[in-house]
Amino acid sequence: MSEKQRINSMDFMRVSSIFLIITFHLYIEWLRLSHRPSDDFISTFGTVGVSFFIIISGGALSASTKNIFKCSEFYLKRIATIYPAFWVSYLIAFLYIWIVNNNLTGGSDLKSVDD
């Protein structure tokens, strides 16, 4: 499979699972706003959607390794793609907490920096 080739059936399944997850979150928010009891049928959409998405992601990773699999190459590639995004997200969250709260505490029991 070439780098630019896409598997349309996996894309369709991925979109379907994302639709289930979004439906679940919208339903939970609607329940919160309308003060109604939960319906078990729609409540399972989130669980099914996340499980389905994880399975599809594993299939996509497997398909992207072609026929030759080198464990060290696989993990180095994953680290190079995931780790920078982690640190950018971490830095943004750190700056947000620092600016909004004017301290770096993690809870109400800790003393702030200027105490």
C-alpha cells in the first residue's frame, strides 16, 4: 500500500464511530440541560463508538506497516509524531492554568505561590 493510498471502507467506519461518539456527547448535554433520565440505548453509543474507533485505528496502523514490520522503526515513528503534540498540549495547558489562576497549584488544598 502506497503512502497516499487510502482505504475508503476504514474511513467510512472511522466517520461512523465519530458520529456515534458525537451523538453520545450531544445526548448527555441535552439530558443535563433538560433534567431528564438517561436512556440506556443511546448511552451505549459512546462506548461502542470509542471501542470501534480504537479497533479501526489498530487496523489502520497494521495496514500502514506494509509487509515489512520493524518494531524499533514503528515506535520511533510513533514517538516522533505523538511526542511533540503532547508537549505542545502540555505547554498550552500549563500556560492557561498559570495565566487564569495566577498560580500553579493543582487543587484547593494547596497554597498559591503568593501566599
